Amino acid sequence: MDVFKTFALDIKAMLDRLSAAGELPAGLDSSKLTVEPPRDTSHGDLSTNAAMILARQVGRPPRELAERLVQELTRLPHVAAATVAGPGFVNLRLTTAFWQSCLADILTAGSRYGDGDAGRGIAVNIEYVSANPTGPLHAAHARGAVVGDALAALLEKAGYTVTREYYVNDAGAQVEVLARSAYLRYREALGEEIGEIPPGLYPGDYLKDVAVALVERDGRQWLEAAEAEWLPAIRDFAIAMIMDWVRADLAALGVGIQVYSSERALVASGAVATALQSLTDRNLIYRGVLEPPKGKKPDDWEPRPQLLFRATEFGDDVDRPLQKSDGSYTYFANDIAYHYDKFRRGSRVLIDVLGADHGGYVKRMQSATKAVTGGEGVLDCMICQLVHLMQDGHPVKMSKRAGTFVTLRDVIDQVGRDVVRFIMLTRRNDQTLEFDFAKVTEQSKDNPVFYVQYAHARCKSVLRHAAQTMPDADLSPAALARVAVERLNAPEELDVIKRMAAFPRTVEAAADAHEPHRIAFFLYDLAAAFHGLWNKGNDNATLRFLIADDPALTSARMVLVSAVATVIACGLAIMGVEPVEELRG
RNA sequence: GGAUCCGUAGCUCAGUUGGAUAGAGCGCUGCCCUCCGAAGGCAGAGGUCGCGCGUUCGAAUCGCGCCGGGUCCA
């Protein structure tokens, strides 16, 4: 039910007819044909570049061709007028009746409004958060969590089949550091004086909780044990406990991870060897010596043969090591195995939502994914830039060294889940984002969360009032979908309708670009249009939604109001934000 | 030094995948409202889209080279 898509198909069919009739050459390439809303609405409702992209192929000037297309386009259903503009655009104006009919479509679709099939069921795996299991989630993790989660919902709405996944880095050096840090706290919990936490170990107080729980389970049994014995046990214990916290925090944020993948289990399963074999089969692995890093002094650099992946064949700058000098696999090798595993589980499109510190990792991982899947799998890496936490315009002080950081839970407790989720989507992911605790809870127009929620609450409030003043009227969406709406023809009303009609297109474009933030901006614009219509009622009482002596008009307006509430709720659902029914009290 | 992202109004940022006269919020200026349809409304000023080449019917958008900032790597 996407207006723009429908007309694009109509126009292509029309071109085919002209070709069949011999007026246009056969085999025209119309792949670059677009039908979109013009920037300036005074130009019309729809705009197509058909004449401009075909002019050269047809061998006629764009404007002349456009004039010819206008004659045909005027005959299409719902077209009120077609005109040529600028270098050869054809602008279409649709009938008011057509726009009015969109309201019933919205109400009939309900929460499914905007659902699309562009994804054609393609399996997509979105990996996000994936914080190391060495401590509780902190505020910085919120962004990736929300972006990943919203993108997952967005892709599902656009017809993809989505797996939401978290990669637990429970193998390697940092979890051993975790084990040692926890062991120190364990001895402390048993009465030992441990003094200051040595550098290189994790200082956070949360490990005291881990230690207490460990004492409760195991008593003093590790005190005299050798490290080789206690380390694996304490490591696994600490990881399990921290991952419980992580799951609880994500639940508090409303993030619905479906699959938690363990790096340790992956490695133990032999997946690394499988992945490397796949690369070997394609002749993409060799033993060789890397050039020293360019530019900087190679102090401790010495040439030594390593197992290397031919990343340069896929656009990377250098070939990448798969094994360290001691023969163990690099993180990169494990990551290749992991991405190959996701592919083998059925996903053809892989998306990694990553933090700003992973920028340098993108090229090599994309190269490796392409290589190990034989070109059948593609990887998109979305780098989320930093979030600057502010309080009334001043940065919130945090010190990693002192172990003081703002946890994700702190943020949720302070401003609420919905505010966190909405604000995290008010910037493109590759743009840094300011998060001001004071501003995001402010009730004013420059707070997008409030502004959008207010619009939804207003709709609901009006519907409640209508139910009171017209107790006999059936205001359910199904009933409203049958109400006559010819009298909704004020320019402001039609503007709101046209914006809502563009929602399916917005969903599809946002899904295609992997840009969930577009939904937030769409909702802000729709809310602004709706508030504008509301404000018109202050100057012009005939534009108010509730007209006491005109139940027919009031009912028609309720169709519009109900549709606005529906579309806002659809958008918020993608963002994972609960629409509010009322703001006061 | 290399990689990567960013650079758009005084500030914070959008910009419909290359379209027409580049938009919003805040701030500023001027009117209006301040009778719960409360948590503001209307209008106005404000721009060399970092700079320069190139690609084409057409560039904020794509390519290359600089300049500036963030992140990463050693």
C-alpha cells in the first residue's frame, strides 16, 4: 500500500504500452526511474524523473518527452493533474478523494501499517551490544543496544527474517584477567587484606558481589589451590554471573536478544579450523612475512613468518594474521569463524553494530566475510559514534581508572527506558550524540520524545472526549474505517494524511539503508504537522476536532485522529518505545 | 605516519540513496496568546553545504586531492 511504489509500477506499465505500440523503442532501461514526493509540496504530490532518464535512450529532449508522458499519465486513476516542470520532471497531483481513502487503509492495517515485503524473507543476523563479559553494561552500551534492536524491528517490518544475536567474548586474555580480579576479591571476602587493586586487574566494586556469591557456593576451597585449578572455575563463575546482569539490564531496556553465542564454545567446537579450511580451499591463506607498519618506527618489529589471510584481494590494505607467534589463533581468526558460523546457520546478510573503537576493524572483517562465504554473505558494520553524557550542558565526569562509570542501569533508572531508546535514535549512528539528562526529560518542543508522545497522547485524549460527547458512536478503528471523510479537505488535514501515506516508503527506505533513526525524524515531522493542525483550531474553531453540533464532521475528524495515533504507534513500535495514552497526572 | 568517520544557519542536527528556490529545533527580532484546546502560536532575519578540481541534463549527496576535528592502529 505504498503510493509511490504503486505509481512507479503504473508508470512502468505505461512505458511498456508505449513501447509495444511502437512509439518508444523496446528494451528501455527504466531501472533508475523514481517516484518520490517533491521537496516543495506546491509542485504536486508525486514527482517522477521518467522523462529525464529516458530522454537519451529515446533520443528526444527531456521536456518534449515529458509533455508526451503527461498526456498518458493524466489518464491514470486518481491523477487530478500532471504537469512538466524544471528540466523535465513530471509532477502529479492526486485527487483529494484518493488521499482521503488512505485513512481507511491505515485504520484497517492497524499495527501492521507500513509492513512491507521488500525483504522477501531474506535471513538477516544482527549482532549488537556484544560487550565483554567482564563487568556490567555501562551507558555507552545503550546506543548500540538500541540501534541494533530498532534496526532488527525495522527489518522485520520490511519483510526480512531477523536473528538478534550477542557474541560473548568468553575466551582469551580479558576473561582471565577477570578471573584473577575476581580471585583477589574472593580472598578479600574471606577476610584477607588485599590493599590496592594492582594495575592490570579490574578495579570495579561489582566484583565484590561476584566474590560473595562465590564464597557462598564454594566456601574456602580455592584459597590453597593452584591458579591452574581455580582460574577456569572462577572465570566461568564470574562470566555466568555478569552475563546474568547483562541479560537483566538488556531486559530493562527492552532489548530482545534471541541468541547468545559463546566464543569459547565456538572455538571448542572446532569452528576456527572449519573456517580456515574454507579459506584454504579457496587459496586465500598463505604463510608469509608482513611488511613493517608504514610511517612509524618499527621498534620491536622483526620479520617473522605468519599464517596470513589474503585480505588485500578483497580491498583491505594489508593481509591479516590468523595466528600469533606462539601458534594460537588471533582474535581475527576467531571472528572469521564466528561470522562463518552465522552464515552457516542460514543468514545471508550479516550486520554488526559496533562501537566507535571498532572503526579500524570493518574492512578486514568485511573482506573475510566475503571470502569465507564465497561471496554469498555480505557484512555491514554499523559504527556507533560516542555518546556524550551531559547534565545541564556540562559533561558528566567519569573515570575508568577509579572504576567510576555511569552504568546502563543508572541511565534507565534516571530517565526511563522509553526516553533512552528514543534519544539514542535521534542521530545517525555515525554521528556523535549528546545525551543531556536534564533536556531529555524536559516537556518542550525541543525534546523530541516529549513532542512525539504528546501528539499521541493528544490523539488519545481527543478520542476519549469524543466517546464521552458521542456515547452512541462506535469509535473503534474498524468502524471509523467506514466513516465518510469527504469533508476532511482543509490543507492542513491533507498535509497530515500525505505524511502518513509516506510512512511505508519511509520504512522501506530506512530498512534498506539500515538507518532506524529515520523513523524518529519521520515521527517528529508527523507530530509537528499534527500539532500544527491542532493549533489551527485555536484561531479557527471550525477546524477543531470536536464540533459539538456536527457529529458527522466530528466522526470524520476522529478517523484522522485515530489514524495519526495508529501511525505514531507503528513508528514507536519500531523504536521499541511504548506510546503514552495521556501525559498529565 | 596509516586506516576510518565527520565537516550544512550563531548552536545542536536532518536532508527521501544524484533532483527543482537546501530544511527543523534552540537562540535572536517583532507581533499574538497566557478564558486548561496548559506544558505556546504566527512571522522575520540568518547559508560560498570546509576548500579545489572532476564525473553529467543536474552534486550537500558520487570520485580524486588538500584543510580541520573525532575514533582506532603501532
